[in-house]
Amino acid sequence: MSKDAVDTAQAAATRTDAAQAPADAGDAGYSKDLKARHVNMIAIGGAIGTGLFLGAGGRLHNAGPALALAYLVCGIFAFFVVRALGELVLYRPSSGSFVSYAREFLGEKGAYVAGWMYFLNWSTTGIADITAIALYTHYWSMFTSIPQWTLALIALAVVLSVNLISVKIFGEMEFWFAIIKVATLVGFMLIGIFLLATQHKVDGRTPGLSVVSGHGGVLPHGLMPVVLVMQGVIFAYAALELVGVAAGETAEPEKVVPRAVNSIMWRVGLFYVGSVVLLALLLPGSVYSADESPFVTVLSKIGVSGAGDVMNLVVLTAAMSSLNSGLYSTGRILRSMAVAGSAPKFTARMNRSQVPYGGILLTCAVCVLGVGLNYLMPSQAFEIVLNVASLGIISTWVIIMLCHLIFVRRARAGLVDRPAFRLRFSPATEIATIAFLLVCLGMMWNDPEVGRKTLLLIPVIAALLVAGWFGVRRRVSRTADKELSQLTK
């Protein structure tokens, strides 16, 4: 039986209360323990991570002050993606999130690709996270004698334990991780504003516009370096889509989601763009480097003792938060896929605390391979997996926008109702966002060392997806037939 037939039957069926008869069978059994403050902080946590705390240093060095413009442009398109996802969430909240929407609007093949590419993103990001955690822990001398792979394994075990206890514990952990990140950024920005207002010298220079104009202006190396950092900046915003996944486990998504999504835009403007502008006004881009947090660079230049220790703790927190979020989201996504037949059956299993432990353990298993990578190639592990993860996040965002395009088209045909909370100027907004994301992907070709090799993986990934689909398509078809028979009884 085709997916279209199932969709038709679902549309024709009389719906009862959504809490009693979920539109996606994979949504059944979850608790609704995430509060508004949890979802808001998950949104903040998704918007603030190591891409800002650590990655901004190297990007400032390469692109100069114009990096702020790159963060702003990418932030606008990231907001479009989250706004589109937020509209879909209010149409039908689901822990399967965009995979569930891909199933409805793109068919089972679309859901299959969306789910496994997202799994690729977070499983490889998880490897990068545990690698980062181990590297950051080695910053302190008391841990240098412990092998990198051992620290990576310990971090994975801790975060896995937290995820398996309950969704409420996950929410609390993310809440406090986000509090630490926000407090650090606010503290730094207050220090930066004070330095600017008092004209306090930083590394022998008076901060202000003269720092920019005296070192090549806004574009010291031209426009191309700014264009080339776009792909890395996009990855810095990865995890914003977690708001959609978390909405499936909150009691009032119609109230919580719009607030969380709308707040993302000003957070991007304040924390990312504002921080980069301050950094550019305090020191020339050439002073920053990829090897050190730009915030540590500034604080060390004004003689703040212990700045490195504090920022290393914050960056460690950001990496733990990312790993925590990755295990959480893939567990829900894989369960949605498993119920539809496109993921292993065991990933649909839930424990007594209503946590889909099967999917979480599968992601964890891939991360264990990352522990092995840390053992074999400790110096290269981080860079290898980070670029593979970028393929997953770009494909996920493209799929979200495609789902929204079809959703709006169906709404205009009178087949579905759009909520009042909407992404404006459809279809121009979706098309522009998809084009921008694909251009960012294509720009990776200009990096022969890593980016080009990453792009060459696309045919390999595509071949694996095709082979996998032929392996599961009969089970998917049987599951769809069973759903149809239940709907038409």
C-alpha cells in the first residue's frame, strides 16, 4: 500500500483527542515533563555552543570583523528554518519532529533519508563532542596523565546515564548548561562594553573603531574569506532544530514553542553578532587564533588571571551539552523511524521512565567507535568527524524547508490548516534558504584539505542510503499496510 493511500485514509479518519490518538504512532508513550523553562533553555543551548566559544577565534583571524555579518546572515537563515519547523510543530506536535513531517509530506523515503542523515549528524557530532571533552579536560595538569580515549569514554558514560534516567533530568541538565553559557557571555560582554566605554587599553591598544580601521578595515583579507567561513558558521547554529523534538514532550507546545522560536532571533543578534562585534573592536583579527578561545585571548591581554580556566570549563560545558542533546534527539528520531519500519526494531523500545533507550544506545555505540578513533588518531579525530556532521545538518535543514513548502501548498489547497504562528513570504523564504544552504555546501569544495574530501563522501553516503532502503522497504510497506487497516476498521 502506498504512502499516499495511508495519508488519504488518515485524512478521512475521524480524529479524536491528539493526546489519545497521536498522528504519529511513534509519539505514543512519552511523558510531558519538559517545562517552558526547559524548552526555552534548550533553544538557547542550541544557539550557543563551541562554534562561538572556540570557533570564533580562528574565523576572526581569517575573515576579520566582517565575521559578524557572516553570523548575522547565517543566523537569519537559521531562524527561517526554526520558524518553519515551529509552524509544523504547532500544526502537529511530534517527538519525531521533522522525520514525522517528512513522512507526511515527502513520503516514507523522505522520512528515511531525513532520519538517517540526522543520525549521521548527531552520531558524528557526538564523536566530536567526546573528543573535545577529552581535549578540554587535558587542559588541566591533573588530567594529562589520563589517556584521551579514557576521558572520552567517561564523558560518554556520564551523559548516557543522565539521558536514560528521565526526560526531566535531561531538561534540567540542559537548563543549567545553558545558564552557564549565557552567564559567561553576558559577563564577557559587560567587560567588553566597560573596556570600550572607559577606553581601557587592551594589549597596548585603545579599543574602538580605530582597531578596525587601523588593521585593514571590515574586510582585511577581502570578501572571499568571509564567504568561505559560512559553512563553519552554519554548523555553529546546528542544534536549533532541537526545539521541534523537545516540543513533543511538553504539555503546552502551542504556548511554549512560539516564545522559544521568536526569542532565537534576538539571541543570535545579541550573543553571536554582538560578541563578534565586541571582539573585533577590542583586538585586531590577526591577534585571535583557532587554538584559543577569543574570549580567553581578550581577558588574558588585560591581565585577568584564571581566564583560561574559566573559559575552558565553559567550553567543556558546551561540549557536554551538545553530547547530551545529541543522545536525546536521536533517541526520539530513531523511535519514530522504528515504529514506521525504517530503523531497527530495538530502537523503538522505551524504559519505565518513558525514555527511548534503544535509539540512545545505538547512537552511543557509534560514539564508542569515536573512542576508538581517539585511541588510534587522537590529533585528527575532531576534524574528521566535524566535517561529516556538517553534511547531516545541512541535509536536515533542507528537508525541513521542503516539508514546509509542501505543507503550505496543501494549506492553500484547503487540505490542512496553517496555525497563526507562520513563516512569512512562502515560498520565497524556503527557496532562498534551500539555495543558501546548498551554496554553503558547495563552498566546501574550496577547502582541498578537508572540505573537498567531505563532499566526495556524498556519493558513498547516497549509496549506503539506497542499499539501506532496499533492506527496509518491505518492512516499511508492511507497517504502512497495518496502519491503513487499523484506520479503515
